[in-house]
Amino acid sequence: MKITGFRVYQVDLPLHEGNYAWSEGKSVDVFDSTVVEVLTDSGHSGVGEVCPLGPVYLPAFAAGARVGLAELCPQLLGHNPLELGRLNRTMDAAMKGHPYVKSAIDVACWDILGKQAGLPVCSLLGGRYGDDVVLYRAISQQPAAQMAANVKGYRDEGYRRFQLKVGGDPNEDIERIRAAREILEPTDKLVADANTGWTMHEAMRVAGAVADLDVYIEQPCESYRQCLSVRRNTQLPFVLDEVIDSIDAILVAASDCAMDVVNIKISKFGGLTKARQARDLCVSLGVAMTIEDTWGGDIVTAAISHLAHSTPTEFLFTSTDFNSYVTQSIADGAPQREDGRMRAPTSPGLGVELRREVLGDPVFSIDF
């Protein structure tokens, strides 16, 4: 089988809540997502999606994904999409870094592999654990009372795990955490996610002020060493996210006992191939994970569901359903949340079909 072409689409994904805000005043109103369709000479095609969280979250931005794809895709024509290890080495040789650019291509090739094998991607990633996976809900940064009200509303919809966006003024963040925890049940999980927004002394102030609560602290500071300093001075369970972007980062953090949970974002690793490698390493190390991505719609949600559902249950801290946050559906067959949980599709590949009437014409095409 050979890759014979690519179709690259751009689509806007508006938010149900109108705005998504996190640390240091960062916010997004509409997500700019890129969809990649990989064509082959076998008749099978596959789809992937990449959607950075704006240009201020990670070293990635939406227009950069498309420029990178225009550079990379022509060099992959004629390659076998089923040979995923070799394909990833080819991409890495052709373009240093920029894993988010490569992610949608890799995911689309997993979709092709599943269709060729007649199996869902979940089965190819290791097999399905349980009936479904538990989801978290991210709570956009607002005043404490409003965030607590949003937690209650989403809890009424079935969610039992919440990622509270903090990383602002420490006094306000302490109030936000206490207000949210107060309305939750003991079995619910609350993560205070600073998204690198605190300095070390601010992080220690917050961690000390909420030390009596059942709450996780996530990525308090910008650098790994800063986070490690906070970790070594609090008894609260600790999550690393933004600094976890490679196998090496996981190995160093595990050696330093720097975290209890890590977040595995598919596009940050460069696709499902490398995200699976990171997932399997964490299982071997005994580290629990949140399986997710930076953002996205139906295709990203499908990819997340397959990786999450093939993760041993005891190591899956939580996952997410980004397509429920946005108003625009871009593919049929994607997982839909039910009482705060979701299931990976059971049909071959990712199990989704593009809604071409929504995507419109490609922004560019590349053919053999």
C-alpha cells in the first residue's frame, strides 16, 4: 500500500460556553482545527486532526500546523502508511521537531491500518479495557462562585472528575479551589490546574492553604525544576502536564519521583505511535495518566478514546471528550459522552466519517 495524496482542511470550532480561559489571562473564543485526510492506492483513506490551544499555550499554533503539513506531506508520498514506525522515522528525518505537525498524519495512518485490518484502533493499541472510560470536565477560569456553580452543573450531567483552571492570583485561586471542593462528594476528584501560571512561592502558598483538602495540584510552574521544588514541599498528589513531552521527560520525572500522574497529549508527542509508547512506559513505571490532547473536535476525541480505552483501567486517571465542548461536529461516529463517560468506537479504524459538507473544500491538496 502507498500514500497517494493528502487533503488538508481548516475548520472553526466555536465553544458552547463562548470562551475558554486559563492561567495568566489566556483565553480562546473559537478553536482553529486542522483535519488531514491521507489517501492510498488501496482505496482506503484515513483521517486525523490537530488543534493547538491557541498560540500561547505550547510552542504550536494552528496556521503553523498547516504550513508544516505543506512542507512535510510531499515527502511522504509513495510511503506505506501501514508501516507506522518507519513512517514516523521518515517524518522525523524530514522535519526536526514540530511533533504537532506530524500528529494528524500519524493518527490518519492508524485509521488506515484499522480499516485494512478490519479492527478498531483500540484493538491495535493493546485491547479494550472495561466498558468505557471516565472523563473529566475542564472548568474555565472565572470568579470562585461561578466556577463552583459550573462544577455543580457538570456534576449533574454525570461528571465526577474536574480540572479547575487556576494559575491566577493565589488568594483568588485558594477561594476557587475551596468553593469547588465544598460542593463535591468525597468520591469525586478535583484537580487544581495552574497551567504553569504560578511562581514557586505562589504555588507553595496555594498548596499550603489547601493542604487540608482532597485536591491534586497540576503543573504549578513553568519549568520542570520549579515544579519539582513545589512537589518536594507538599503532600498533595501531583500532576505534570506541559513539561511532559517526550520519553526522556517521563524517565527523568519518574526517577525524581516528581509526579503521581502525567498527562499524555497525543499531538504533543507527535501522534498515536509515540503517545502509545509513552503510555506503555508509564504503565511499566506504575504512573497513572490522563489521556487527552491539546484540543480538538470529533476526530481528536475519537483518537483519545481509542488510546484511553486501551489503557489498563488502574492506570487511567481520566480522559476527555473535547467534542462536547464545541458547537460544530466535523465527523459522524465519534464517541459521545454518557453520564461523564465515553466508549471507543467498535468499527474499523477510528470509526468516524468526515462530514464533508461541514469541512468544505480543502485548503490545499497534495497528490502523487
